[in-house]
Amino acid sequence: MTRDDDLQRLILAVHALARIAALDTQNDAPAAQWRTLKLLREHGPQRVGDLATLSRVSQPGMTRLVHQMESAGLVARGIHADDSRVSVVSATEEGLRELDRWLAALSAALAPHVADLTDAEWDAVRTSADALALRVGMQPELAR
């Protein structure tokens, strides 16, 4: 197997785990919603364009997502402190509570699927997660 094969298998396995979690939790919210709330918690209020860059999605896509999340009470728009012409998006208290609930549900849903991993396998998962998190702009300690 090549390194490309390893990365492809990793990506497919992570996607499969995400799908399993979505089915097990019966959560039909888009994964981008949870990623956006996590980014807002980690980085604080953001302009829509900056949030799109952090999330690696298009600005129009992020604008649509923010509108949906704002309608659901998960985020709020405010005025930028330095430029009143610019709006910023921040997570609401309700949005952060929902994120915490989803993360707990996600962990519970995934636990049975990884319960038999050995300590060495967990070390490999942690090492891989940290290495890849750094390469996509996340801090390892924030990725955990």
C-alpha cells in the first residue's frame, strides 16, 4: 500500500464513522453546522468570509449556512468593533449548548464502534489526528 492509499482509507473510514454517528444519533443537522459552531467557540466571532475560509467552504455557502443557523438561534450577527459596516457572526449560548449536546451524543454513538481499540491504536489515532489537524490549520489541543 502507498501513502496515498493510506490517506484515502483514512478519509473513507472517517466519513463512514461520521455517517454511522449521524444515523445512530438520528441527527439530520449538516456537519457544517457543528463544525461552524466549534470554529466560533475556538476562534471567537468571525466575519462570514473569514469563517468560510476557516471552514474551507465558499462564502456564498457559508452565508446560507449562517442564515439557517441564525434562524435556528444558534448564531447571531453583530457589528464589527472596528468597522461598523462589517458584520460578525458569533455563537449564541443556545448554539454552544447544542454543540455540547451534539458532541456528547457523537461520542456516545461512536464509543461502541471503537471500544476494542488497544492503547497502541489510540496512540496512533491521537498522533494521526494531531498531525493532520496541524496541516489543516487546527491546533492539536483544539482538535481533541
